[in-house]
Amino acid sequence: MTANVEFAASAFALEAIKHAAYRFTDKLTIEIEPTDTRIACRLRLIEGKRHDDSLDNLVAQFRNEVLDQDLRIQLRRDTAPVRNLILSLAFSKTGLHE
């Protein structure tokens, strides 16, 4: 069984989709085909494995995971300057930089 899922390339990072796909490698094989405007994903149940979830349910979980991963990437990007400042201040008082 397969399902096709598409994401707008302007709304979601390819990196987020790859991270989400990795989380489902025990249940699905996922082919990712990016274009300039869309990122198409073909989800296929791994044959020979017992699945507790239907393909429709796994597709919904995958969509939620993509959103979660995309938000994590954005949050990391947005907080990087503050995180780096905190780390630089912490290490500046250790004497390790000399």
C-alpha cells in the first residue's frame, strides 16, 4: 500500500521532511522528490511487518512529525544567537580560551 503526500517547498524545509522520514523507517519506506515548489513524498508500508496503524493513520502521523521537525529547525535557527552568546559567556570565564 502506498500514499502520496506533498508539502509546499516554501512552507517546509527539506531537512524537516528527511528528519520526519527517518522517524518512520521502522514502518514505512519514504521516497522524497523535491522540486522548486513542492516536495513530494511516496509513503509505502514495509511489507512483511505487522502494523498496528493503518496507512491513513501513519500518513497523518507523518504530516504531524514533519510540522514538528520544521518548527524545531526554525526554533534552533531563531535561538542560535542567544544560545551562542550564552555558551561564549560561559566559556569566557573558564580560562579554556587561552
